[in-house]
Amino acid sequence: MAWAASLIPGLDDIVKNGDPRRCADAAQKISELFLQGAGQLKPAHVDLFDGILTGLVPHTEITSRAELAERLSLLGNAPPALVNQLAREDEILVAGPLLRRSPVIAEPVLIEVARMKGQGHLLAMSERPKLSAGVTDVIVRRGDREVVRRVAGNAGAQFSDLGYSSLIKRAGGDGVLTLTVGQRDDLGAQRLKDLLAGSVDLVRRRLFEVAKPATKAAINHAMVEIIGAPKPAAIQRDFAPAQRAILALHHANGLNEAALLGFAKAHRYEECVAALAAMSGVKIATIDRLIMRDRHDSILILGRGTDLQWATVRALIVLRLGPGRVPSATDIEAARLNFERLAASTAQRVLNFWKTRQTA
């Protein structure tokens, strides 16, 4: 490059044997020359600059390299070897701008940096306009909470099945991440269901509030699948006498939660089912199937959906087991916590689904 040698006498000697001060001075002048004419340079000219600067720039101060990296990060024809060299630096002030937005960095270099460098580098990469699944696999695996939240919120990031599985697993203990992942446009129905299944009701409700209309419908569908529909009852009971008794109690203005609690404590199963049917609007046969399921979830939903207190819900759980049997302290405490987390709006949506099914 004759013009560079005329601009900086002894350039070849500086590159090969020069002291750091002379190299830094040469690097600054040649870098400025490149930046001023970058818009008109052909690929062959860029390669010439690349060959010289990769030997000179490492001798410059951090502040100089950081400034150069910032300016190079905006160029689509920046010297590729120099860009990849700077992107590999441990100093985030230098590597950060390039990792954040340079279109020149090769994907293998991004994967290498993601595997080898620290959280600052991962955070910068998570903000790139586009990220391949190969890169995000590493970011999700190695990133801390802030990094994973950032990359999950990047609309230009792609995720493999493994990457999504890792995101959803980590979201189970991170409500913010759940909200972020739940609003991604590329989140399929099964992944949404998996995400909701590992979330507490408070987060589910918040996600429903901020979701797009199409996602709201998908959330409702997923919640119905998670909670499930009632199965046929194994025991056939005669509810006619209990139904008449509950109807009479209703006409006497005596059908309330206190009456239901009394029936539950006395293990009067048919009266409890008939009372719950009258209070919830769900048919007796459906209530019967719901209560006799293997899990307590349906009872919790019925309780929250009809605005019952925990004491009544607990009595209904004990009723399901039968006289002389009580749930373990661990099970009852887990049920209580789930009941407290369950939103009335969610319970009402499930009740409405059950009513729709029985009508159909």
C-alpha cells in the first residue's frame, strides 16, 4: 500500500519491529484514513487496511481501541479480521460495541465469545438485532438472570428447541422472564402451555393482562388443558333428595357458605355437591366428577370461583377423602398456598369452560 507508506515513512518496519508508541501513532492515522473513506472503498482496499490494522491496533490504548470499535460497529464494510480481533478482547469497552451491533462479526466468533467470555460480553451480544439459535443456545446456558431476560426479549433472536426448553425451565423461578417469554411471537402453543404450567397464578394473570388478543385466547386454552376437564365418576349417586333439600334451603334464604361448611363437616356428600351446583351454576353431575378427581385442583377452582373461604375449601378436600381420613399436613399446606395464589378471574374462566362443555 504505497500511499500508506508515503503517509507514514517506514510503515513496514513499524508493523514488524516498531515500538508500541510508533505503532499506536500509525494505527491512529491509518484508522482515521480508513474511516474517512470507508464509504467509497472496494473490498480489496478494505482487505489492505485490514492486514495493516490488525498488526497495529493491539498496541493502542484501551480508550483508542474502544473509540475505534464504536465507529467500526456502525460500518457494514469494516475490516473483518480487525473487527473479530477486537470482539474477542476481554475489555468490554472495546468488545461491547461490536458484539452489540456490528454486522461484520462472523457467527463462529460470536459462538466462541459466548462460550469463553463473561456476562458483560453475553449481555452485549443479547442486544444484537439478530441472533441465530446457535448463539442463543450458548447465551441461555451460560447467561445470568439479566442476560437471559434480555435475550428472551430480543425479537430478532431465534431459539432452538433446546434453547426454548432451557428458557422455560429458567422461567419457572423468574416471573419477569415468564412474562418476557410469554409475549414472544414465535412461542408455540405447546411451549406456552409448558411455560404456564411452571408459573404461579399471579404471573399467569399478569401475562394474560399484557398479552395480545390472540395470545389471550391461547392462554385460556392452555390453562384449560393444564387444569383439565372432569372425568366420568366411578360411583353413581342419587342426588335427587339432596337437590330437593338444597332447593328448600334456597327458598328459605339459608343457602350460603355456612350451610355448605356444615354439610362438608358432617360428610353429607350429596348435599355438598347439590349446594355447590346451585352456588356455581355448574351441573350436579359435573361437580360430582370434579370433586372425586385424584387432585385437589378442581376443588380449589370451585372454591375460588364461588368466593369460598379456605376453611370451607379445606373441609371439601377432607370430604373427598371420606370419613376417618385426612390429608397429610404437607398436602393440605400445598393446597392452601395454591388456593391463595389462584386468581378469581382464572377460576371464573375455568368455571365458564365447564359450563360450556356441559351445555354442549
